[in-house]
Amino acid sequence: QVQLVESGGDLVQPGGSLRLSCAASGSIFGILAMGWYRQAPGKPRELVATITSAGNTKTYAAFVKGRFTISRDNAKNTLYLQMNSLKPEYTAVYYCNKYPSPWSSWGQGTQVTVSS
């Protein structure tokens, strides 16, 4: 299993932007399709975006509505999520994991809080 470390979360005002990063250990990152997931307080974890191993196909949850961009740099073993025009309802802990069938062991996540 690949070790995953998320970072980049912060407190941001509505309309602001953040770039999340997910650093992966191990040599298999480049052959895995990956996803960003989120878990808001009191809600189940849900899928936000996915990207194929080569980065050429991306999918987004409906609630993203063109605000987020998922990308990856396989040379750096890193997954990214650019988040723009943030709204309070995007407040959650964001995680990365493989997609589909995420590993049962998750990283610590990174907290995104959108509030004025």
C-alpha cells in the first residue's frame, strides 16, 4: 500500500482559492488512478474528483460545478486539487486515495474551512 500525506488545507474566505497536495510514497503511484474525497462534519465520506494514472481523464462530482481541477505529477508522486471560488459548503476534511476501491487505511486528511 502507498502511504499518503495530504496538505494545503486552510481557513479561507468565501470566493477564495486553495491548492491541496497529496504526497505518495512508493513506486506504484504512477500506475494508479487516484481520487480526492471529502468528509464534512456529520456526513459520510464522498468522492470529489478522480484522475486516471496518466492524468488524461478526469471526473468531478456534480457539486464541484467547474470550481475544482484535479491533476497529478507522477515524477513527483504527487496529486493535486486546485479549488477556486470556494463556498462555505465546501468545508470538510479532504483526503486522497486510489480510485476505485480506496485502501482501507486513509491518511490524516487536510482541513479546508471556508468561512468569513
